[in-house]
Amino acid sequence: MQRCHSVSIAGVHLPAFGQQPDDFVGVEHVNRIGCGTGRVAEQALRDFPAAEFILADPSKAMRVQTRGRLTNRDSARLTILPPIGNADLEAHVANSTADVITAIQCHHYMQRPERIKALRACREVLKPGGLFVTFKNIAPRTAEGVRFGLAAWKHFLMDNGRTEQETDQQIARYGKELVPITAEEHPDALAQAGFGVVEIFWYSQMQAGFYAIK
């Protein structure tokens, strides 16, 4: 079986991995860290009708939204954990049980030691050969890159309905609450957490996608 490099789980297109849905029929256990509102999990439940899903998010509010969205889904295939920190996954999920773990926009609040701990917890829960897919906010390499990236982010937020005040409040979190690392640092962090194969597969301004194999 090929491990699921599935962007339908992670929120991008399968061709980003050069794969098709039929390549992933053997996927049985998927963990989604930082499940947010449950929108992506809802699609993944349809795309992988034989798989069991465990969803986790540190936010109680996000967990409530996820449960509301997935109320009518097959409860035998779905477990929604209580609010937990990203590094606490091992306390709730048995080691070496997941084929796939996705972590979308959920580690950029962490300093490096906590980030490594969270990545290592994900690795421990994966089966040997299991796949970890993550999308991250990333830090540009230069001050000019930060200026350019934050300006683009501001335009994006305002184009999607945020007021200028709301947008400025969000941007002001950069470097304070939001502490992203560079695209070059992410593979090193994943390797330090113990992953053997680490690659970047998507990159756009201040966001990037990575995959790693245990």
C-alpha cells in the first residue's frame, strides 16, 4: 500500500503529490491535529469511506464547531478528542496506530523545544512507514520579505471580509503570538523529531506544505 500523501485530507489537490484517490484505498487510520471547524475532515470522511478518524484541537470552540458539523457522520468511524495540546497526542492515542497524521496551521504558536516535542509526539503515533502532512505559516528570511509577506497577508484578509482594524490586529500578532520559523528550518525540525524522509511539496509566500515519513 502507498501511504496517503492525500491532499484531500490535508486540504490541497491530490496532483500535488502526483497521486489519485485509488492509490490510497489501504488507508485505515487517520489522525487530524488542529482540526479547526471540521470542514476538511468532513470531506476526508467521504473520500476515505473505510478509514477511521481521530480529530484533535486545543481550542474548545473549534471542537464544538467540529462536533456540530459532523453530528450526522458515522460515529463508529469518528473520535473527537477533548481539547488537548499538540504535544499531548500520545496520552490519548496509542503509539504506532496511525497511517496518516495531518497538522494544519497548528504549530506556529510554539517555541522550538515545544514544537519539536509536538512533532515527535506525532511521529510516535504513526505506524512505521506512516505519513505526516503539515501546512505551516513560515517566516521569510529577510526583513524585506516579512514586510512584503505581511502586506500580502493584509490584502488577502481584507479581500476575504475582514475590516482594516481586524486585519491590523491579526498582523500585529506576527512575531509575538505567532512565531513561525523559516521554510529551511522546518525540515530540520522534522528530522530532529525523528522522521527519516522529509520534503517540502508546496510553497507560496508565507505558507508552505511539508511531508515526512516515519
